[in-house]
Amino acid sequence: MKKKIMTMLMLLAVSCMIMPTNAKAAKKAYIKTSTGSKATVFVGKTLKLNAKTVGKKKKITYKTSKKSVATVNKNGVIKGKKYGTAKITMKASGVKTKKITVYVRKAATGIKLSSAQTINFYKTGNTAQIKATALPGGKQMASKTLTYKSSNPQVAVVNSTGKVTAKKGGYSRIQISTTARSGKICTKDVDVFVYDGFDDVCSETSGSKTTFTFNPNWKSVTIYFTSQTEKQYSYKVDSIKTEFNMLANVKGFADERNGVAVSKDSARKANIINFKIIETGEDYDVLADAQRYQLTFYKALNNKVTFNVEK
């Protein structure tokens, strides 16, 4: 009798150990997606749910609550149709049903600037507010947040709301951008000139390209070119405003000063001018920007080009 009781107790213990394991296995059968319970899709764009069953290998079917807002195909790819909200239901045999909420929003199309595109400071410490909005705007956008970045923080800094502060003389470019959450990265630039202490040419280098910015109030700037033979040649730019307008806007011309030939081919679309050392044939293609009073050299200069300013 005791032996039978012991056997029954052992069987009962074993069954108790097995039952939770089976129950735990049953709980594992569910549908998992890469998006969680919510997802944002932009109008005209697609998003794949990457859904799979966990605990049981079963085929998943998909259904949308609003085809006019968002559709979903047999592979779990959602397409945004128009602004709104839809529910996507996923089912699989013997697996718990899963639903996610899909928000269809319009992607950014651009940035509207309602303040000036050029900010002129005549005293360091002064401030100005950039006023910009992401387009198309309104509640139909996933994000209307804009970011601001200064190309030359030593000259001008900008905070997260677009407030610009002049730090020292020179030039800086403030780039305004939409964020990744807006669906598309759009940018717009604001030029900042700080004339208080703007006593020398400002330069920005990116790879082999170097951009020089001039103070339009200077009387002149002399550009010095050092040749391969270490001889120096110069080209003087008189009246910054006048000559920049000429360099940038005249269709074609040719000039020569102190051993340097300057020309512009009327057939070229961009405002590209060419500086050439006549004796050695060394030349530089340069983009002239009359709006920003800039010359951009497209090749590495290696200290072969310098400037002298006459205020």
C-alpha cells in the first residue's frame, strides 16, 4: 500500500512539473513586429512590418481598417495613402492576434523663411531671431522641428530656437534643417556678416575646396599667387561690391594684371572665373558669389594663395 501511495505521489509531482512547462510554451505563441504597437508612414511611402510568429511557425495575414488611409499587402508592407490613422490587424492560426496603430503623415517639402536671408551685425554681442517654419506645416506633419547650425561659431552662434548672436568680425552661414522624423531632410541657409572687427578674409575649407569671404566695405583686396618656381604674382580687386558684381554677372570677359590673367567663358553655366599665372600656366577655377562676396577655389591651395586687405 505504501508503495502504491509513493508511486502516485511521484506521478503527481512529475505532472506538476510538466504542466507549467506546457503552459509557458503556449504563452510564447505571439506575433512580433519591428515597429512595436505604433508606426508612422509618410504619404506615398511604404513601411515593412517584418512580422513573424514566435512559439509557432504560422503564416500571418494582414488587414487594414481604412484602405483610404493606409493599405497593407500579403507581405506586411504598408503604404501611406493620405493623412489619417488606421489599424493594421495581423492574424495567424493558433496565435494571439496583434494590432498596430498606423499614423499616415505628410513629409517635409521645404522650409519657409519669414525673416531676412542675410543678417548684418555692426556690433558684436548683438542678436537677431531667425523665423522659419517647416512646410507644409500643420498637424499633418509628423515633426515640424527645425535644427540650426553655424558654419563658423567663432563669428556667430545660434541656439535651438534660431536666435543668432554675433561673436566677432567675419562671416558665418546658419544652416536650418528639418529632422529625420519629418520624413525628408530639407535645408535653407541664412548668411551672417559681422562687420565689427571684420578686418581679414574669412576662409572655410571642405576637402580640396576653400571658400573665402570678403568684407564688401573694404576698398580693395589683392590676391597673391605663388607659382611652382616660388615667384609671386598678384591680382588686385578694386571696389569689392562693384568687381564682385562684374565677376559674377558679366557673361564673358578677359583681363590681365601683374602676370595674372583672369577670364570667364560665357558658355559656362555657373559663375566660374579662371585665374591663370601667365608665365607658368598654373590656373585656378573659382566660383564667384556676388551675394555673399565669396570666391570658392576648387583645388587644394597649399598656401599658394594669400590676400592683402586695404580697408
